[in-house]
Amino acid sequence: MNQLKLAEIYSLVQEIRQKAKDCCQTIYSNMYQFYNRDTEEILCDYRIAHSSLLFSYCDQDNIHRLYFISFDLRELSEELVYFPKGYILDYICKGDNLLDSYFCDGGFKRIASYVRKSTNLLTEGKDFKRSHSAMLDQYYDESIGEYAEEEDAEEIASLLDQVFNRETDRIPSVEDLRDYIRKKWVLIYRLSGKIRCLYIYQIQGRRFYSNFSYNSLPAIVLYCLEKRAHTDVIRNYDVRIKYSWINTENTRSLRRNVLQSDNMYIYVYKKE
């Protein structure tokens, strides 16, 4: 398989976009802000056909992630066949996933799916909302938990590794966690010296991304961390949208999160 630097791949992406524009074809892609100056020297395995470009590189978790752009889905499916077993591909879409059969024909199997739940804080209100809020709110105590310190990053990373799947959940690195901690985006609760509950969020412009949560204690502990984070965000940031991505097989989280599905999905595939 041929290799190019990511910076060089970018010019090939533009060529495919121009071809699609010239023949008035719809572009399909899973490239979401993949290019930046910090990664432009990364070497990528790639294949390019008339209507399709596919490339892959090994991320910080030693996972080969596959990216594509195409305006011919049959050609895309044929090119997918050439990538080795174990490669990971994800795809975001609204509503029905029209590419599922093409990914499967290319040798990929769906291993996870996520639904996005969100709310417009300006129109729907800024109050904290969770299932059983009416019952739990009487026990809310903003003194429960604390903001993490940078030295907690490795313990948090280890805990996330135990609970989540790096292939599908995009777990932040220790360096990312330290950055989140510096920005006061990580709340934790300790018991007997160990982190037993945590909540991680991010501020993305005017969007409040509810990212990761873990709890091995009574429900009120996580409720307190999440409500405290929500209150602090509303107080300190001009956010308009709050959202989260939830694994469709995680029925407990789907029930707890009372935000509305906005019909956006992430589908994750692995080459068999």
C-alpha cells in the first residue's frame, strides 16, 4: 500500500471534491476536522481511485483509523476490501445510514453505534435535567466531589481504560486529560483514596459537550457532580447547546439522559 504524509493527502481530498463538483455528485465522507498542523507529518497508508480516496494512520492508541471521501459508493466498497483486518472506521450521519451495506460489502462489521441527545438551552431552559431529578434534587450537595488535579490524570486514564473501549469510545489521552483538568472540565469523587465517580465535559465554543461519566457509588454522587458541572458551565460560559453521545446498547445511560435525540448517529465498524 502506498504512503503519503497527511499534509499531502489533503491535496488529494481537494481533487476528489472538485471531481464531485464537476459532475454534480454527492460527496460521502467521514473526515471531520482530520487535518491540522500538529498532525501534518503523520504517514498515511492510502488508496485513490477515480471517485474515492481512502487513507489510514495509527492514532495515539495504536489503532489504525480509516478515513474516506467518495462520490461512488460501489467504488468505495471495492477499495475498502484492500485494507487489513483490525482497521477501524466510523461514520456520522443524520437518520438512516445509507452506507452500511457498502461498508459491510467492503469487509467491515459494525461493532458499535451511538445516538446524539441534545437540547437548546436558550429555548428549552438552562435547568439541570436528569431522570429522577425530582427525587434526587432534594439530596443535592454542591460540596460533594472536587475538581481533579493534574496529578489525577493517570488514575483517571486508567479508570477510563477499564470501563470504556478505546476502539469505539475515543478515550482522551493522559495529555488531553491534563488539559481538561487545567480548564476545570473534570470532576471526581474519592472514597478510601480511590476515584469512584467522575464526570468529564468539554466546552466547544458555545456548545457544552457532556463527555464521560463513571460511577460505582449510589446515584446521588454522580448526580451531584453532573449538576455542579452544569451549574458552573451556565455561570461561566455563554453556551447555547448541551449534548452528549450515548452508546445505543447502554440502556441505563439512555434512560438517565432526558435530552432529546436529534436523529444524529455515529456508527463504528471494524475490518474482519
